[in-house]
Amino acid sequence: MQRLRNWRWVWYVVAIWVAAFLLFWMTRHSFGLTWDEPAYMRAAIAYTEWQGRVFTEGPFVLQPAIMRAYWEYNHEHPPLVKVWLGWLALFVPASWSLIDTYRFGAMTLSATLVAVVALSVARLTSAWGGIVAAVVLCALPRFFFHAHVAALDVPGALAYLLVILLFWHLRARSEWWLGLALGVLFGLALATKINAAFALPVLGLWWVVRSREPHLLGRIVVMTAVGVLCFVGVWPWLWVDPVSHLAEYVAWLTVAHWQIPQWWFGRALLPPPWYFAPLMAVMVTPLAVLLTAVGGVFWGVHQVRLRDYMILLVLSGAMPLVALMLSDTVYDNDRLFMAFFPVLAMCAAVAVWGLTQRVPERWRSVVMVGCLVVIIANPVRDSVRLWPHLLSYYSETITGLPGAQRLRLDHTYWNETYITAMRVLDQHAPHGATVWVEPWSLDVPHTYQKARMIRRDVQYVSDAGNSIWGTPVTHMPLVEADYAIITHRFAGWTGPVWALVGGNSVPIFVIERDGVVLLELYQMP
């Protein structure tokens, strides 16, 4: 198929977007709520309410006290994704559940990332090449899970890659306004997730290695300046006290962030070894996709027309891993290098397209489809076997989830398994029963209760923590509760949890895949 031109790009992107969104939407009920989602839902409600008051009450709601009341919540993260979720929530049917209402907006962004990946590859290869990139991306088990949730990781990857790819595809044009337009886009990307700032070193390194065009350096400088101004301009929390709030935000990013250790080969480490991020990336990426992507890089850099593009992709995929290698505060398995997965899919698609160039043109589509089937066969099979617990996916490089257990890695994370245990409790727990959960997890059952998806008389308790929804919280040690839910994410396990799991108590319900336990539900003596 010839490269796409002019208006055909629009229809191509629309088709890819619709297909990806429908795939995500039709599978949405399989995946449990995660730790972070309730906080972003709560923030989306607050931000949207403030914006509604701006339209009805005008400048009155710009008073600092009112703005703090609405924008102080979850100011640890930029607002744009939460604003987007809130806006779209205004237009969904009232009959939708709370979770569907806010995941809807997230899935629109995930589908946009798939479409951007496809279009970028198609412009350099063919329409079929872009389709291969989109399908490979959706076939990655961990990415497929993240594409459904109302969190910042996939939108952050979209923002980061959109800035980089649009800069590159427009590099030959010299209009003065492109720097301003890219600056606005960069500012919106920063307001999506601060990881978009990594686009600057990627573009800077690419400029040094492959370009040296003065107008592109000027564009990067203009883009940076405009981007920072736009970032401040779209975040009302910063308007209240720009200097101190910006300083607070920078301090939180650098030294005051919550400490999130990583369970790594049987120990909770902060930080883990420098090689954690690249090794984890290998362990959660299907081997066929990884090898094909590596082949695509080696083939692409030897093609004059693709060399610049492939170097850009390598820099874009490596940068999130390098950032984690230098971090000493935040580690959370694969979700913090989410942009790595789209880049991998793009490199794999280039490899497949390159292979088809060696066969007669009439056979190219058939060969490309055949290669695609071979590449995604194992990850799709593994996803079906693990379904819906795709955060438990590990690749053939360590013999899958059983290999992760032998290496003493997390079996799962982010609480997506909770909903199954809570439905068991709905059937068997007596009225008013107390259920112990990990302190960071209280918002998950409370959100399900608010959405009326589980019984509201069951009390979810913990050693500490509160509810973002204002639900009354009872603090209670594990040994005093009627039941306990234990997920096999080990870094947060306390002494009583280790004692319970390692003792003589037998769980009344277990979730396991491939013979590996992901969650246990205990009835306490």
C-alpha cells in the first residue's frame, strides 16, 4: 500500500482511533480499579465544579480561598488529564457507573496514543506498517491493562511522544509560528504529566547527533519558553501564589515526593539497583516483540531514509528508563516507563515493514500479516491465560509469572485484584463485617461502595489512612478485623501480614494464575 497522502491520513487516523477505542471499551469491565484512579476521579469532580462556577459566577470564584478549596486537592500532579476526565464526564449518560464515567475519558486518550503511533510509522513506511505498530502496541499485556485506567501514565506517554514526533515530522518546515505552536503543545504536555519534560533532552540529543540546523535549535528554545508559560497558564493552582507554589511543586518532584520502594529480588529497595528499569522493561516485554524491535532498530539505522527517525525512537524509548536509573524516590514496576512500550511497537513495525521490502509487492500484505500473527501470538495467548490480571504478566525471558515467583518479584501490584475478593465478601460476609486492607488501598473499596458496585454495610478498615470521598474510616490492626485481603505486592507488607501469610491460617479465597498466588482472602480467627 502506498504511503498515505493528504486527506487520507485523516480517515486512516479516525479508523485506527475508533478500532482502538472500541477494543478498550468492550473489554473495560474486566479490569479492577487501581490505587491511583479514585484520587484522579475526585480531583476531576472538584476541578470541573470550579470551572462550572466560573461560567455562572464569573470573577468571584477567582478568589484565592475559593481556588484553594477546589485546586489544592491532588495538586501533586498537573491538572490536564483530570480536567479532561471531568469535561467528558459531563456528557456521558447518567446511568453509567462512576468508574465507567471517568475511564471513558482515559480510553479516548489511550486510543489517541495508538493512532499517533500508527500514523507516525505509516508516514515513514506504509499504511500497513502503521497498522502493525498499532496492533503490536495493543497486544502488549501490560500496556493493554494501562490503556483502560483513569490514571496519568498512558496520557503522559501520549503527551511525551506527541511533542517529540510532531517536532520531528515538521522539522523540514521553517515557518516562525511552528515554534509557538509546538510550545503550546509542550506546555499542555507538561500539564498532562511532568515526564513530558524528558522530551527536551531527547530533542536536544537528536539535534546534536543528527541535525545541527540553527532553526531547529531556535525552535527548541522557543518551544521551551512558551511551554513553561503555557504550563503555568493552564494550572489554576499555580495562579494563587505562583512563586511559592511552583517552588513547592519543584521540591515535591525532586526531594519531597512520597517514597515508593520497589520489591526487587526478595527485598524492598529504595532505590533499587541502577539496572532495575531496563531489566524490568525486558522482563515485562514479550520476547518476540523485543527481538523484532531490536531488529527494526538495527535495520532502520542502516537505511538513509529511516536513520534519523530510528535514532529519535531509540532516544525516546531510552529516556524514561534513564530517568528511573537516576531517580532515588519513586519506583512502581512498569507504569513509570510507559512511553517505552509505544516506541517498542514502532520499532517492531519498522522491522516487519523492512522484511516485506524483500518480497514481491503483491505478497507484501500477506507477509506483513503473517509476521504480525507470529509476533503477537504468544503475548495474546498469555493475556488470555492471565486474564484479567495483566499486571501479572512477565515474559519468556524469565519463564513468565512462575519465573517471577522464583526470582522473588511482585506477583501483581496496584490493587486491580481487589474487586474479585470484594465480590466474594458480598456473598459471604455477615452484616457490618470488618475487612482489613493495606493503608494505601482504602480508596479502592470506598470507590466501589460509592459506585454501589459492592455492599455498603461491609466496613473496610486499615492501620492508617483516610477516604478521599469522606467515607468514615475505622483504623484497626489486621488481627482485630473479621477478614483480611492480602495482595502479593510485597514491598508494603508489614510484620503481621508476613506472619498471617506464612502461618497456619488457610485463606478462604485465592486468586492465582499459572500456579502463582496474586491475592489471598483470610477470615481471621
